[in-house]
Amino acid sequence: MAGQLMGDALHHLLRRAADYDTDPDDADAPEAGTKEFFSSWALFIMIALLMMALFTSYILQQRKIEAVHETVLSIFGGMFVGLILRLSESPIENFVAFDYQFFFNLLLPPIILASGYELHQANFFRNIGTILTFAFAGTFISALVLGLVLFLWTRIPLDGFSISFVEAISVGATLSATDPVTILAIFNLYKVEPKLYTVIFGESILNDAIAIVLFETAQKYASSDAESLSILNLFEAIGLFLLVFFGSMLVGVIVGILTALGLKYTHVRRQPKIESCLIVLIAYASYFFSNGVLLSGKFGEFHISFLDAD
């Protein structure tokens, strides 16, 4: 009975939103009012899911349940709510759609900044060989294998979809640059071996450089046949990689040194709130600038946090 009343009430509210009309002379007013209505419901649903995720994390930690992680429950909770919205064909579904730019432009920079500050520098340089091997050779092999599998799959005449080998390599390069944010969160929770954490985090920072080079090189020769590529193109790709790698490092080192000197020789440190805000804003600025000049924003920001951590 209660569920039926709630369903009727929600249906009535949706009808009111669909028929919303304020000023007949203003053609944009009904659309604006409807968007405000549905966006309010979308924000309410997302905040409710976030509250449930935090409370679930509290329950798991209090009862010391380690068989399942809070991330898994959060994913299934979001899938369940999304399924309900999809089956109900509610317009709210369009307002709760995930935008990847929101994650990469707003959430990822502070994660990289905090991880760089907390990273054990001695462990990082002690395992630099392993990190570089996984970041460069591992990313290249992963992109090549994914691209080859995708290319061979499109050769099968199932759905009529076909792409070139160069386009398949572009997709492989995009999928190979992983950001193990969830894995690092689990590592922090369970206090895994610092060497493992350092290798995983270091690889995720450095793999951007090789992924950008593979993608840009593949896009440059997307209109060319694979047979027309020569050894000169290989050296050109290597030069592009060195440019992205050392260019991102140079941006991060310069900004990091200037930030450290500015904080050291000014009295900003006497205002901790202003100092913290400046560091975060400088990290964001460096991240967006590096991405804007086709460098690795993650790699540049990592050097800022790495230098300023001292």
C-alpha cells in the first residue's frame, strides 16, 4: 500500500514537471523549469548513493568484513539504481549519466597530487627499473596485443564493422593507459607491501607518456597504409615519445621548483588555508596546461607533488 502511494506521488510529480508552465511569453521557461526539476532529483539520487556508500564502508570496517570491498558494493548499488531508471524510462536517466571529463578534469588531479605527496621516494627510486619496464614495455605490449585482437576480430564477417590496423592500435593505446585509483585505495586500506604500491602507482603515472605517443603516432598515420610506414616513422615516434616524456617532466619540475621557492621565501605558510588552496590550484593549472600542449598532465603534476613533498 505504501509503495503504491509513493509510486502515485512520484508519477504525479513527474506529470507536473512535464506540464510545467510559467510564462507563456517566455519559450525557454518551461524547459528551464523541467531541467531544474529533474536535475534536483538526479543530484538527490547521487548524494543518496554516496551516503549509502559511506555508511556501507563504516559497516564493513566496524564488522571487519574483508571478503568484499566497499567499491564492489558501490558499483552494484549504482548498477541497481541505473537499472531501475532505465526500466522506468524516466528522464532523470539523462541527468545522472556519467561524464568522463568530470572524472579526468576534476577528480583525478587531486588524487595524483595526494598520491605524490604520500609516495615513499626511496622506494620509488629503488624500484625505478621495474616501474619503467612495466610503464613502457608493458604499455606498448598491451596496446599492441589489444589492437591486434581488435583488428583480427573485425576481420570476422559478423556485424560488418571493419577498421584498419592503425585505428585498432589507436584503440589499444587508449585502453592501455590505466588509472588504478580503486586498486590504490584498496592497497591503502589493507596496508600492502610498500614496494607493490610504489610499482603500481609509478607505472600508472608513467604509462601516460607511451600511451600518448602511440595514440598520436597512430592518428598521424591513420590515413596511410601499414605498408607505407618506414623506419623513419619509427624514429619520428621515438622523438615524439621523448618530447612528451621530458616535456611533461620539465613542466612539472619548473612549476614544482617555483612553487617550493615561493612557499619558502614568502609568508604564505603562515596562512595554512591559503597555502593549501594555492598548492591545489597550482596542481590543477599544471595539469590542464600539460594536457593543453599535448603532454601528460598526470606526469607533470606528479613531479610537482614529488618535489613539493620535500
